[in-house]
Amino acid sequence: MAEELDVASLAPGDRANAIRELSGFVVNGRAEVDLPSDPNRQRAHATTSALGSVKVSEIGWNVTRIRRTDAPVDGEMVPQILVSIREAGVSQFHQAGRHGLIKAGDLMVLDNAKPYEVLFHGPVRGVLVSVPTHILGLRPSLLDQITAGPLSSERPAVGATAAFFTRLARLRGAAGKADTALFAEPSVDLIRAVVTMVLYGDDLARTLLNSTLLERVQEYVRLHLADLDLTAERIAAEHNVSVRWLYLTLSRAGITLGEWIRTQRLEECRRELASPVHQFMTIEAIAHRWGFASAPHFSRVFKTAYGVSPRDFRLGQSGLSPETKHLRQSTLDGPP
């Protein structure tokens, strides 16, 4: 489940406290937050999803500064590595004597257990990812070398990481808990790849990227199942690999791309055909919604997969009387 907050729904006098609580939640620790002095100008909206041990937040706000002092880590705070991905706006980060300006398309890493300061030059929008430091499993001396330094998405490891987390942030709770938990391990591996890239260069980081390619492709396909142009060429280009390497990666996992995509689409159609929420949508509309361009083709592959036509499956799930079933069949569903 995703947690959402938009302070626009609150009374102006309640917004400052809500924004400070939001800040403490997304950065996993207490920090000082400076805001515009006029409560009517204070803006913040965020959606946060838990992916196992990893937390991904999509945030837009107009705070002016966030600062953590030398205060010791309290018993309730779990040290985290924060990965900030900027989509719009500009911020300046300071930590451990280093500083850097992050703008749209950049990525920045912070350690939330050590003093830091972030100055915001106007409203910003982006994604913030947090992972417990002990799960990341990297030596503090290595992490200290990369915090507060802007990383451009033009570098393969940064671009792949930014794209992956930006898409995950927009799941907005649409995936089930079991599905989102699957993304925890590749999330951690991608952050490790970014650290490796900074310290040891792109070649070694590319090896780590390849280890997460399967999970990233599966995540991308799930989010784009409804797209009619979801081709191998598009998927490969999105992940900066060749079509041949894409097929090879999938085949090692026993996956045939076309069959897997069709199976995922059929499952989504079956779910909607069985749902009362979609009972007034035609079968053809549901099929088209999930990437099937032809209703007859959809009917054939659905019956092959499940042993029953889409129409008969829907009627069998409805719990309606025979008379009502016949009426709906004749007026709503159209071709079987």
C-alpha cells in the first residue's frame, strides 16, 4: 500500500507541522525544516511505497531548507542511505565537507545518520529512495566518498537507477504487496551499482546492472502491459541493451518474451472480467485496455489459456440470475 499526503487539503495553520512530519518520515530521521513564512504558500505532496526494506517516495514541495545537525542517532532511527533523484527544480546538498548542485536529471546520495544540509532554490519535484545502511552492506569509508556529489543520468548506472525508481514511485500502490517486495533486491543492487560506478568506473558498474536486468525488465513490462507497442526493441532500448542480450537474459530465466507478456495481459483481463468494478465494460474494451488489438484474437487466446471463453468466464463469475445473465450478454458483451 502507498501512503499519500497533500497538505493542500489541510487548513493553512496545520500545514507546517504536517510538512515537518512528512520530512521526518521520508528521510527516516529528525531534521530541521524551513518553510515559506506564509502558511498559504506552503506546498507539499508525497506518495510513499514500501518495497520490502526499501522505501520509495515521490515528492513535490517548496520547503527552503532541510538540515540535520550533529545530534546523536536516537534509538528509533535506523541509519539509511538516501538516494535523491531530481525531476524538476534545483537543490544544493552539503555533507562531510562536500557540496554539489543537483538539477533535473541528476542523482545525489546522502547518509541520513550524519550531519547534512539541503538548500532548495524554489519548488522541487523528485523521487527519494531510502535503504537501511546495514542492508546495503557497503563500508562507511566507501559511502563517505560519494555522498553530496551530483551524478548525471547520462551515465548508464545512474540513468538505469533513476528510471527504475521513478517508475516504481509511480506505482502508487497499484501493485500488490507481494509484487512490490520483489523489487527490494534489485533496488539495493542498483544503488550498489551507482556506488561502484563512482568509485571504480562504468565497466564494473555495468556488470552489476546486468545482474538486475531481468527484474528491471519485468518491472517495466508490468507497468506498460497496456501499451500496444510493447516490443522487444522498445524494451531493449529502454534498458540500454541489445535485443539479442535482452532475449538471452530472459531465456536464461526460462522466459519467452512474447508468451510472458501475453500471459500477464491475460491475467489482468481475467481479473477485470471477474471484478464487479468492471462489470459494465465490454469484453472488447477490457481486451483493448490490456494491449489486445483484436477482440476475436483475444477470445481465442483467452479460451486456450483458461478453457472457457471470456463471455462464459464473466457470466460464471457474476452470480447473476439466468435471466439477468442473458440480458447482459445480449446488450453488453458483444462478440464472444
